[in-house]
Amino acid sequence: MIPVKKFFKVVVTLLVALFYLCPFYIMIVYSFKSVSDTRTKWAFPATLFLDNYSNVFIKGGLLTAMKNNVIITVTAVVFLIIISSAASYPLARLKIKLNRIIFVAIIAFMILPPLSILVPLYKTVIDINGINTYWAVILLHITFNLPVAIFLFTGFLNNISVQLDEAAIIDGCGRIAVFFRIIFPLLKNISLTVAILTGVGVWNDYQFAMFFLERRAMFTPTKAMAQFVNSYGTEMGTIAAGCVISMLPIAILYFLMQKQFMSGSVAGAIKG
């Protein structure tokens, strides 16, 4: 007989899982429904309407949008990992009051919503000719994801023995060489955690794409899907099909690297 406590945990876990899976089920159901199918969202269509998937590529330009998203996400995440890990190294190693103040100030920026400074941000991007460019959006993503990345890297570095640094310095390495040759290779797990956490946000971003990518050729999937919402109605089937396709890369990446993601998350959050 199953103990009551264990049974309760299993039931709660299943209910939570069901709660999170429901939106995905509804999205998949809608992706195979035609506009004329007005049955409840819970009912799977008797006939699969595959035109939604073809329309999202033909009308929505999803292939180009996916390419743009890959360029923006991969570039932003790579530079974010390099910059944030390098910035976290002195914060974790030099235990001085100034570094503590800097760390607290960086963490404070985590609560700053990008939309709260949209007007000066938009004007600045216009002044530097950054509208409809990859580099401007990439720079924005790096800037607003730096605080959380530095927080995680600093916490992880606090758990790496300083004796590794001292041994490398005795062998003749400078501080930069110590970081890139000794410390950086040890940051694999936390780097994957940062890549997934920030990469999901960049991949799913709509606010920056909405305001700074105005040309159709520069659209990302979220902006491409917004084309199907207009004054004449909303093409839910096409939007759902686009969402299903665009979420697959991130979902596959997470399932392949979930072990490293969990270990990096725990280690990075132990100390801050």
C-alpha cells in the first residue's frame, strides 16, 4: 500500500504537470484546426488541417524569421557568457567592499523592466542607426541579461577553490591566462544554465523585435506571428502552428541538456 504522504506528493506533482501541459495541448489542437472549426478548444479536430503549417511559412515568412532569431540568439548568448563570466571573476575573487557594492548595484538592475526606459532607449537606437539591425537588438539583449548572468556566474565562481588560481600564478600565468585557461573551462555547467535561461528569453522576445525590427526581412518568429492578428480577425490556427514550430529548438535543447542545466542552477544560486 502506498503511504499517504507519498500518494499526496504524486497527486500534487501530476496536477502541477497537468496545469503546465494544458496550454501546450491547446496550442497543438489549435494548430490543426481550420477557421471554420468552432468546436471547443479541448476537442481534437477530426480532420487535421495542415494548411496552418504551410501558411506560417508562406504568408508569415517563418523560415526567414527563424534564421534571424538564430543569429540574434546565438550571438547574444555567446557574447553574454564571455562578458558576464569575465566580469564575475574579479567580483568573486576580490573580496573588497567596492566589489560588493558593484555586485549589489548589478543585481538591483535585475528588477528594471526594459519597457520602463523605452522612450530614451528607442531614441538612442535611432541616433546610432540601429533600427532594423542585428547588432542593436543583440546589444540590448546582452545589456538587459547581464545582471542575472553575472549573479549566476559569481555564485558558481565562489564555489571554485582559489587555490587553483594561486597554483597557476606560481606557474607563471597572469590573471587573464588564469581565467581563460584554468577557470573558464570549469564553467561548463553554469554556462549552459545561463545559455538556456537567457537564450529562452531572447528567443521568445517580442518587445525589442516589436520596436526595433520594423522591416519584414528582419522579423523574428514572435513578430512574424503578430501579422496574423489584425482588425479583420485573428488566425489562431496559423499562430498556433508558428508557436509549435518556433518552440521546438529550445525544447529540444533543454531536454538534451537538462542535467547540466539543473546542476548549474543549483551551484550558481548557492552563493551570491
